[in-house]
Amino acid sequence: MKGFIVTYFFLIMTAFSGRASQILIPMDETQMNHLKAYGIAYYILENDIVIDWLLNYRGGSFLTPHLTAIEEELILRGVSYEVLADGQVNNIKSQIASPEINQEVVQLEKAPKIAVYTPGGKQPWDDAVTLVLEYAEIPYDKIYDSAIVMGGLPEYDWLHLHHEDFTGQYGKFYAAFRSYPWYKKQVADSEASAKQLGFNKVSELKLAVATNIKNFVMGGGFLFTMCSGTDSFDIALAAHETDICEQMFDGDPAESNCQEKLDFDNTLAFEDFTLERNPLKYEYSNIDGTDLHKRNERTDKFTLFEFSAKWDVVPTMLTQCHTDVINGFMGQTTDFRRDLIKSNVLIMGETKSIGTARYIHGELGQGTWTFYGGHDPEDYEHRVGDPPTDLNLHPNSPGYRLILNNILFPAAKKKKRKT
């Protein structure tokens, strides 16, 4: 780090090689390691250097100063790059500026401070966001319930919700895993934590956590979540005035009319959904489209929408990729039934064959949220106890790229969609 900063201060001495002035990090099919390229971008931002994100140009490429330390880091991490002369850079920016070209330049200014909401101890599943953050060498803090209810969220810019159940039903794993040591420990730890923090039930603690996270977004935070962290979050918010947990989860029956007492005005993304009341069924509600999939890995695909880079800058940032057709992957929550998505929510990716939304985004107050269905973009049907995905085998994963777009999104000057 010290050497990098020294290099920066001596920009005049080290920046140029002949007429070369900037480094282009291509993000099209020529890139050897897309995922680590995001880590390079974050590393540069950490050192207070502004970079350009060239939206829709060669897959969403990055343009950085031509510093020796950056070039060395690119080589060290195995990321493809090109050194461009002033004239080449000017030609690229002139092309992007043309009103007929669906491209845009966005400046990334500051590395966001990242938190991952995840429990302590080893869980019998892995989290795609944590995996890709570590692979890309992007630093993050782990936080959990106590930090959130004690008011610790405002120190962060970006929050990811690990594979989680905010309804207090322990992932609805009861039928299959209630005799397993990890499940028993999860229940015991959760109940102890709720009591320690002054809550009578785990569901009450999780509701307080969800409410604090919602307030974090309203205050300007960036929320990203996948799999069951999406629908269980909204269900918990909708159930803030009722008890939807059966006796095996919280010691007393759910309210008989809990469905009628759901408050859809309190949710971020979904409305008019129906709870799955059977405690033995591995499902929270009818939001999830998992049962619509034929589980054919070869043909299961989802498609990204194309947005106007000059007018719809935010969704364009979030959908940068070197392909617009991405291999599908399952999860407890795989994707979302479109008829249960609120009208003000932006759909950015869909599974056309079954009419579901895979990747959605919205604004709340001063902040934004993004929900991404499925568990692991490079493990089609990741099951409890499966080994973690080795991202060294998937350095160009389009599905993982969408996660990392969300990581860099807060680094840009905040721009709302134009209407």
C-alpha cells in the first residue's frame, strides 16, 4: 500500500511510456479474469484514485491512470489490460459520447465500505457473495444481529444478506434437518442471542434486524441479497403485526389469520403473496418460482435486459456483462413470480421460458436495493453440505459478475433513473 501511494505522488515520473497515458481493463471476451478485474478496480479506489467505468464498452471496461503500481497489480492478479495513448483514449470517449451509441462513462470515486450479514461459526452451505469477495480480494466486515440492532449499520455503505431466514423459521429446514447437530446449534444460538438482546422470540429479533436494514436503505445505504435473503426479508416486513411461525419454531402456534394481517405496504419488492403455512414444506410463500423450473441445467437460462446507458445509468451499471444470456442456477428462492412484484420495481433479468424475474432493483428513500435469485451462479443445484465452489475454475463467470457490479455501484456518483 505504501509503495502504491508513493507511486501515485510521482505520477509525472512513472505514468507515461511514450505516448501512453491510461490503462484499459477490457471486460469483454478478451479478459482472462473478469472477477479479479473488479478487485483491481476496488483496490485502485481504495487508494483514492478515480477511475472510469465505460458502460457497454467492451463488456463494461475500466479506464485507469497508467501507474506502474496498477500495472504490476494487474500482472500479479492475472488480469488482462491494454496501455492506451492519449489519442486512443480520446477516440474511445468521443465514440461513447455519441448520442447514437448506447454507452456512457461513469466515474467511480470512492471504495464503498462493505458488510456481509452472516452468522458466526461454520454453516453447512456457502454464500456466493462471500466467495467472490474473497476471490476478487475485496475486503469486507462480517456483522450479525447484535451489530445491527445496536445501531452499527450507518458506518457501512453496502450490505449483503447471507443465505438467511428473516421470518424466524430457521430456513424451514425442520422437516429434513431437525435432528442434525448444525440445525440444533443454529436454533440454540439464535434463541440465546434473541434473549440476550432483549427479545422473546427469534422472529421478533429478525423483524427488528429487517426493520433496521430497511431504515439503512432509506437513509442512503445499498442493500444486496440473494436466494432466501430476498423473499424472507420482505415476508418478515409484511408480517410485522402478526405471528407466522408454528410451534416447532417459536413455542406457540401461528396466528390463524396471519395471512390476512400481512402488510404489503411495508415491503420492498413483493405484494399480494400467499404464505406457505405448512411448516414441513421447504418454502416460505408463492413468491419463489423454483417449482416452475424443469431442473434441466443445459437449457435453464435467464436473460439480462438492455437499458439506455445515457438515461438509465443505474440499471446499466448493474447489468454490465460480456453476455446477456446467463446460465440459470437454483436456490431455496430461485427467482420471483412477476405478478407478485410491485409495479415500481425494476426487472433487470428474467427467465423468459417460465415468465419469472431473476434480478430486480428498486429505490427506497435515499438508498437502493437489489434482489438476485438463486444460490450459487456456478453450481446449478447447490445442496446443503456441498463443497464450496472453486472460483479459480470460473474466473469469467457472468453470474458472479452481476454480484460484483453491485459492489462497485456505490462508488459511482449517485444517479437516479430518468423518466
